[in-house]
Amino acid sequence: MGQFIFRRLIIAVFVSLTVSVIGFSLLRLSGDLAHQLAGDDARPAQVADVAHRYGLDRPLYVQYVDWAGNALTGNLGRSLFTNEPVSELIGERIGVTLKLAIFSILFAAIIGVTLGVTAAVRANSAIDRGALALAVFGQAIPNFWFGLILIVVFGVTLQWLPISGSDSLLNFVLPTVTLGFTVMPPFMRLTRSGMLDVLNADYIRTARAKGLLPHTVIFKHALRNAILPVVSLLAVTFGFLLGGSVIVESVFALNGIGLLAFQSIVRADFPVVQAIIVFVSFAYIGLTLLADIVNAWLDPRIRLA
Amino acid sequence: MVALDNAVTDSTAEEMRWPSPFAVMRRRALHHRGLLIGGAWLLLMILVAVLAPLIAPHDPYEQDLTARLIEPVWGMGGSWAHPLGTDALGRDYLSRIIFGARVSLIVGFGASFISGLIGVSLGLIGGYFGGRTDGFVMYLVNVKLALPGILVALSLVAMFGGSITALVIILGFLFWERYAVVTRSATQQIRRAEFVLAAQACGASRLRIIVGEILPNVLNQVIVVATLEMAIAILVEAALSFLGLGTQPPTPSWGLMVSEGRNFIFYKPYLIELPGAAIFLLVMAINMLGDGVRDVTAPEGRN
């Protein structure tokens, strides 16, 4: 187990380093960041001045080492637009994104796993086909469009729910359904196929032959084994939601880090953009590392392979 | 004796002959409802995109400020002059949706082709050579997975502009990891197969073995991934255009049309509903086609 964790940790460190380099250099790829900041009709002298002020005239690796060193001490620089420290900007808004991500993943996992179990137990029935159709829908529906349709139906026609802002929990209902529905299909498919595999296994037949209640067999014996891959899916999905909520945040005017990233990208506020990209990547790496360790702990076959 | 054998096989050939793998697949395909419906819709959309100038009733760019925000034919005041109504600038909505199919399909095919080239190459190399080479490929995949795709795409599009060429290249370079993972594991499974060892024994070069022996045998799985990635590329292009950083006005792109209709969401919802439905149906058709191809080529893996 120790060796397994150690090996995974080394990979995670290397991947994190690479991701931080990419996140850092991404907005510098175009080469004329200073030009962009100075404006279209700036004279060369002004561009050079801007480049010097933000240290953009130094070699890229010097800039990176400087930025990474500061970042390690918690200093992510200041926004070029509001002049606030980037760490404060992110801190103010991460709560909204985290709430949305947690609600959405709960929505997706609860509905997906329930549908998956039901579909597998009643394979090829109407319920199974209905669950599959729902999964196909969820995969194909553009989430910005789904959000707008929900706004039209529940916010405008029925007037049941608020359509923008993040003041109360009610504000999160429509965004959660929008985002949750689009990440639900993998939970349903994974649970269903896992359950189908397990339900045909010998030990399930034995459990049934012993005369255990179907309920006990399905939940105590089958689901426990079928649910293992869902642990990894939870980590991957949560990591995706942190960076993928930008569209839903924009549709429902939720002031999270997705919207902040989008606004900062539009105004070339590179200290904010690079910080968010690297932050979200690190969260993903940490989560998947955790999921691997949990999986290895749950299933010895993984850590001994 | 030989003659007798031949006679036996000949006489029973008609009823005993095993159908060729291709015939089996064709028969399965013709009985697969999802594959047929999905394939037919995709084909129809391709025809619409190719023939757009011939079938569109109006010029999609032509503004008519006296005919703004006309409802579709089933709405109040709608008429067959503009079957799906007009937008805020009086442009014919049906024509814009017809031309919008071009953007989605070009981006979908283009991006999934580029990411396919990258991902399949990496998967073949990693799966065939194994060891450190494979470790490096997996490291690249891990880096790619960790990066938030949509935020990176937004940043790149903000820098390089939202032309269709730029979108195809950017999305092509962003969504290759699934190709790599699937190709790699498929390659690992057949790397030690007898026909590969036979080619090695004949002295075939590694390149020849990879391209001539392994690639054709993993192609079915690659095609399934290709449909999935095409659907994702279409959704991401629509999302980027919706956020205003993808396809730029006045080009008719379905995502951009939803975004332009957003100001009229309260009293002209068809402006949002129609282009959104077009994206939804196209993506669903492609997914159904992909699921169907998987069922037909590898029914044992279905469940």
C-alpha cells in the first residue's frame, strides 16, 4: 500500500508541475500580452512600458519561477483589472462554485445510481429503456440551452423559482438541475453495467439460493461491489465541475470562479486566469489521487497489480 | 478422395456457408434502430449543410428591418414566407439554421479528425512499445485530463480568435485523450496476438506492423470514440459561441443564435428553442450512431 501511494504521489507531483507551467504560459502563447494590455492603438514605447511594469520583458522561465515562488507563499499576484489580490478574488467566489458543484454531484450521483440499479435489476424492461433514454438525453443536451429552457418554464411561465443570483438556496435549484443532469449519464451507465456484471456472478446466485431477500442481495451483496468504479467517477466529475461550471454560472448569473475566469479571460486579466486554471487542475489531481488511494484500500487487486 | 471432399462442401455450401463478418455486421446494422435513426439524421444534416445555398429560402445574412421578430408559422402572425420566423434583425431563421449546420458539422468533423490523429498515434505508440514510452504517453494523458478543458479552450479562443479554422484546431488539440486511452488498451490486447507475431517473424518493420496489422484491428473502437468526440466538439463550439468567444457574428452558428435570442427569452422563446433543438438533435443522432456502431462491431461488449 505504501509503495502504491508513493508511486501515485510521484506521478501527481510531476503532472502538477507540468500543469502549472502550461497554466502559466497559456495566455502568453500569443506573444503580445503587453500589446493586448496596452490597447490596440498604443505606441511601441507605451507597450514596452507596460511590458516592463508587469515584468513581461523578462525571459519566460524567470517569470515562471518568480510567479511559482510567490504562489507557494500564497501570493498569487494582483488582478490587473480590480487590483485586488487574486487569492482574495478567488476566495470570495469559490464558495458559490463549490456549492453548485456539491449540489450537482449529489443530484447526479443519487439519480444516476438509483436509475442504474433499477435498470440493471429490471434489465430490458420499460424502466431500463427509460433510464437509458434519459442518459442519452443528458449526454446530448447543451447545458446552456437546458438552463435557458428551465428558466423559461420554471422562472417565467410557472414563476416557481428565481432565475439568477446566488443569495438563497432556492437560487441553486435550477443551476443544480442543469449541471447535474448533464453529468448524470456516466453514473447511470457505470452503475448499470457494474450491476449487470455482478448480478451474474456465482456468489450472487449463492446468496439467492440461500433464500436471502432480493433486497438484501441487491443492496448488501451486489451494489457494494458494483459501486467501486463510482468512487473514481465522483472524483473525476467533481474536478470537472469546478472548471466546467463556467457556462451554467454565466446563464444563471452565479458569481463563482467560472464566471470570474470567463470575465478575466475576456479582459486579458492574466494573473487571475492562470491562478484559476492551475487551482482547478490541482484540485482535479488531488481528487483523483485520493480516489485512487480509496479504491486501492477498498480493492486489494488494484494496489497489488 | 479430394473430389469427394469438394463434392460434399459444394453440395452443402448453400445452406452451410457461414456469412462473412461483413454480412453479419450489415445484418445487425439493418436491425439496429438507434444506428439507423442516428445515421439517417446525421446524413440528412450533412446534405442540408452541403446543399444549404440551394435549399435555404432566403439569404441568411440579409436583414429586413421591416420584418423583425416574426413568429414561426405556428405562432401568432407567422406565415410561410418565413417558416421558422425571423430574428431581431429580420433575418430568416430557417435559412440561418440551415447554414448553421455547416459550422457545427465542420467543427465536429474537423476537431474529431485532428484529435483522432493525435490520440490514436499516441495510443498506438504507448500500447505497442510499453515501458517508459507508455509511461510518457500516460503522463501526457494525465496532464491533459487535469487541465480544465473549457477554460483552456476559452483562453485559447480569446487569443487566437473565433474563426472556424481556429476553433477546429483548438478543439482538435484539446480532446484527444479518450482516443489515446482507448487505442492504447486495444493495442495492448492484440500486441501479442499471433498475426502480429507472424508479421514480426516475416521481418516487417515496426511502422508496418503498427500501421498495417494493429491499426486496422483497433479501428472499430476508434470510430466509436470519434463519434463521441465529434458530439463533444459540437457541444463545446456551441457553448463557446454562446459565451461570445466562439464563432463571431454575423456567421450563423447555432450556439451564437441561442445567445442572440437570449435578450428575447421572455416573449420570443422560439429564438432560443429552435437553434438549441438543432444542436440537441444533431448531438443525439451522433451519439446514437456511435452506440449503434459499438453494438454492431462488438456486440459482446454491450450491456
